[in-house]
Amino acid sequence: MNLKRITGLLAVAGVALSLVACDVNRIPTQEEAAKASWSEVQNQYQRRSDLVGNLVATVQGAAIAERGTLTEVVEARAKATSVNVDASTISDPAKFQQFQQAQDGMSSALGRLMVVVEKYPELKSQQGFITLQSQLEGTENRIAIARKDYNASAQTYNTTLRSFPQNILAGTIHSGSKPMEYFKAAPGSDQAPKVDFSGVAPQSDTAASQ
């Protein structure tokens, strides 16, 4: 075998090794990107939980009749924060479903509370409530974006695990790599609950006392 042929084979081998190296790194790189997106989802849900705690404290100080709805929010928040979330959650269908159901439950309870609040313009006119309105609306939007970004990252990662030659690497070098779960729309819900305290005319003192 002449030197020119040997040089050519070495060049081809070098290119092949470079491609393999890229494939070896692709799975952990995409996995870390998806985990980072997942962390942002958790951060935004935690922010909402904190805001809901302030909301509950504000509503508890008001004389509203529908206390059962407020209790539902308190219970839903407690359930959402009690769900154990660890590194395995995003690749464990049961854990992931439990997490999403708990968060969707709080969304639903919060939405019902906002309907109740519409009956109490004196509560809605409080500056604290107005501030919470803006913060909750912003957080719901950030949750939707964070979930969308996570789903996109998880889809990229899951597709890589199923593609050649990464699927071979996933079964050997990255044997612990597992597909990640996706967020799904809650049954009967096309959008996040809207927190809107505007649009209701204030009642007169006489009407409010009746």
C-alpha cells in the first residue's frame, strides 16, 4: 500500500472519528438543554405558587361569601407544592403526569376564584389586588412559554435518541438516557386561566350593602 493511499485512509478515519465525537456529545448536550428548560418551568410554577399565597392572604381579609372556592385554591396550592419533583420526573410518565395534574388543578381552582372575585369590586379596587393581577398574568404567560420551550427541547432530544447512529450510542455509551415526557393541554382547557379584575362597574355603597 503506497503512502498516498495510507494518507487518504487516515484522513477518512479522522473525519469518521470527528463525526462520532460529535454524535457522542450530541445526546448529553441536548439532554442538558432540555433539563435547563425544565428548570425554568419549575421556576415559573414556583413563582405562581408564591403569588397565589399572597392572593389567598389578600382574599382572606375580604368579606366574601364563597369561602369554599378560596379553600379549593388553598388545597390545590398545597397539593401542587407537595408533589415530589426530582431529576427522574421528566423521564417518568407517572411522576410527570402527577406533577402536571397538580399544577393544572391549581390553575383550575385559581380560575374559579377569579370568577368569584368579579362579584366584589371593592376587593378588586385594592392596589394590592391590582398588582397581583399584573404579576399573575405575566406569570401565566411565562409558564406557557416555559412549557412550550421545554416541549421543544424534549422533542429534539427524544428525536436524537431514536435517530441513527445516536440510537446505538444511547444503548451503549449513554445507556442511562431515557425519552422525556411532554406537557399536554389539560382536558377541556385551551388556554391558561386569565386573571382579569377590570370591566366590572363598581357598586354603590347602598348596592354593596344589600
